[in-house]
Amino acid sequence: MKKIKIDATDDAIYKQYCCTKYHIKDPPQGELLPPFIRIGRFDVSFKHFSNGLKKRAHLNNEVMSLYIESFNIEHMYSSSKPRKFAFSPHMATKLAVEPDSFQAGSCIKDFKRACDRNNIANCDQLFFTIVHDGHWAVVVANLMQKQFNVFDSRSDDPNYVSVLEEPCHNLIANFKTLVREQNPWKNDLDTFIRFSPDGYPEQSTMFDCGFFAIVYMENLTARGMNPFNTDTRLLLNFRTFVAAKLFKHPQNTLNSAEEFQALLKGKRS
């Protein structure tokens, strides 16, 4: 993994918003939690931001969705980055159902948006972050290698029975069905084989799978997975990096510090 840089400001952001306990009133029943950070089409509440990034926490859907939006923005506007695109966890969930019950129409809108807005016809890799029972894995449509790859950060654990094998299998089958109707590529995805690589870094804890999913997306190249350090302390730094990156993102349309102060005004004594 490329060396991440954490400065004093990043550390202060993480400590204030992810490591400090606050007693903040929930909104009235039936009302949504107010947004804390908004990037593109996605936002996250302070509660979900803090709960998903604090030490030893499992990454949640809300933070993953926001990170993926920032990931896509960076790859869309940077000529120096590989041509990658990641679909939202919500899209992945719709694709992971049993093929007999899959409704392609439920995914057409998101797929067309990705084609039109992100020009995925020219991408080398498409990513799907999929979660089941709190565990994350990554499915990759590897357009350069004409393969589907699956990266599960616990696949080498002899005591681990994957809860994601069936959802990943379903996702690949249903994505092929979706693309038959709306194929922007010259390749026939029905001919793509599934190949699960081995030898890539994996988690040694029970709670870092979501962050491994992010690092897999960042480090997968045409030649394979770039090696990265899996030291627990460095992964904690990566939580700080993600929190600060989203908080300070140039396309965050909210003043997150002000949103947080507004929440505090209603805090319980």
C-alpha cells in the first residue's frame, strides 16, 4: 500500500469525531438522522460516521458508500489513476440475490448512470463491495484479464466458512444477466471465468474486513495485487486516514464542523 500520510489535523479530526463519546439526542421517531458529510449522491450521519470508523468497529454501509463515491470521483477526474469504478453496496446487495428472483430492472438506472456519468465502458476494473453478516468481500469484474475475481480477507482462515460464497456467486451471475441487456463493452462477459487469486494480504483481526475491502480496491492493478502492510497499528492509521479524507473532501457540500455543533446544542446533560 502506498504510504499514507497522517498529520496533526487528521489525528485531531479522528479523535474528536470517532474516539470521543457524546450524548446526542436522536431525532423524533420516523425522522432520518441529519447528514454530517455529503459527497455527490451520498451522505452519512455523525452517528454512522463515528460508529463505522471508531477503533475496532466494523465498517458500515453508510461509510463504505461515501468512500466509494469519493473513490469514483477521484478516478473519474484523475488522468494518472487506473481506470476503475466501484458500484455502491446498495447495488451489490440487489445483485447478490438468488438468480431466480433477480429483477434486472432494479439495477438498470444505476448501471446506466455509471455508463453515462463515469464512462465505465473504458474502465479496466469494476468493483462490487458486498457485505453479509457484518463481513465484507470484494468482487471484481476484471475487464483486462477477462475474469471475475473475489477477494475475501479471511479466505485463508482454516476455521472460516465463507458466508459470502453464495452471494458472490449470485452477484456474478446476475451481473452477467444485467449486462446481456445493456453491454457497453466489446467483450462477452458470459465468457469470463471466475478466478480467485491467492497469496494476497488478509486480516488478522475480526473487525477489519471493510478496510481490507477498500485497500483491495486501491491496490489491485493489471498485474495483480500490490503488496501492503497489514500491521494492526497501520490499519488504525488507515481508519484515521479515511475519516479525515471524507471530512475534508473537497466535494463535501456540508460544513461538517457546523453540522456537528448543531447536534451538540441538543445534547443531553
